[in-house]
Amino acid sequence: MSHGPNTTKFEEGRLMQVLVAPIVSEKATMIGEKSNAVTFKVLQDATKYEIKAAVELMFKVEVKGVSVVNTKGKTKRFGKSVGRRDNIRKAYVTLKPGQELNLGGEAA
């Protein structure tokens, strides 16, 4: 696998599905303020290149880098029944300096 800039074009329909939801938590907000990064919940089989292309397409910003974390779902019990939470794949998308992504929707 090459580590240079990827010139492959992705299908636009697929890119629209790659980002499942933004993650708004205390940790995600701290990282966002400290290193100009945004956190997203993404599809399990999404690649870093797809995530980068999806963010650039949907939000019209320039992406500096993408870090991905796979979190295993916990086993939870409620009475006698045992359930399991879904596995989650998180993407920390770092934006280039001067770029800003406003997920809140309010005008700045």
C-alpha cells in the first residue's frame, strides 16, 4: 500500500454513507479545541482515504489527516437477558490550519 496522496476517485453515493454521525462528547470537544480535529462515527469498512474524501466533499474543507479507532462493543445485562452493544469505528479528522467545521449549526 502506498503512503502518498491517493488519486483514486470514490463513488459519491458511497461517500455520503461513510460518515454515520458526528460524535459530540467532552473528549471529542477537547480534542477539537486542542488540535483542530473533528470526530465522526464511520462505517466499519470505511478506509482513511474514503473518510478524508467524504469530509472534504460534504463540508467543503481541507483535511490534513485521519486517525481511526475501532472500539469493541460491551456486553450488557438487563435482568436475565444478555445483550451486546455494537462495535464502533471512530475517525478523528484533523483539519488544515485556517479550516473550520461547524457541526452545531449556529452562525459564528
